[in-house]
Amino acid sequence: MYVFLPSTVPALAALLEEGRLEGAPLTAFAADPGPEGDTEEAEYEAMYAAAEESLALLAADPDAPRRRVVLAANMPDAVVEREGGAADGVVRVRVTAAVPYKKLASAHVDDPAAAADVAAAAAEPGSGAADDHELMWFAVQELRHLVSGE
């Protein structure tokens, strides 16, 4: 199942160092467009549901760079449990195993210029302060450069 996992830059750095994302069960989001729905649109909404959850992770880690991070991964269905609807076409899921690096498909991260708005959104959930910022797409092979600041 293709899932979107909320994260932070330090958590991404730890994943790259360890070779896997630990902490199971992990909250994630997945597209669930239904028979008449648009899968691509549902995946976009699932990604932004994970970005919203990333704000809570940032609020809990004041030293983390103020950038939302969403990791996209292809996980076996056997380790993904449905928890319930999160939004129209989006389901909240629980990943019950570590996420190996090799299962990552991409990462979606705020531009550093969004830091002030992301900080405001993390400090005041539901404010929508980061809503005008689109997440940037990064290929898996670019992630080391992303966390090192190169």
C-alpha cells in the first residue's frame, strides 16, 4: 500500500543513518478514493493530511527545522492497518512495522523560505498559516543532500 508518513528533518536524518524508520506503529495516511474517485487527487489529499500531522511533530521538537516532511513509501498490505477516514478520499492508517529505506518512494518537504509560516502553523494548529506553501518533491537519492543542507 502506498502510504504518506508525517516526519521531520531530524527524523529523516535518523532514517538515513539507521536504514529504516523505527517507532512502529507509525501513523500514516493513504488514498482511498472509492470506485468513482480520482486516485491522484486522493493521494494529494493524503500527502497534505500527513503534512498537517507533521506540524504536530514539529511542535513537539522545537529544535527541528521548521519544514514539514512527508515520506511516501510502498509498504506491504500486511503491515498497514486501517484506522478510519481522515478526509474525503483519505484514510488514516497505522504502519505496524519499521519502514525500510528501500521502501521509500520519495519525500515531500517545504522550501526553507516557508519556515516562518510553518513555525506559525506548528505553534497554532488549525491556523492555516502554512496552507499557501506547496511541498517540494525529492527523489530518494536526493534525501542525503536535503538533510545535510547541501
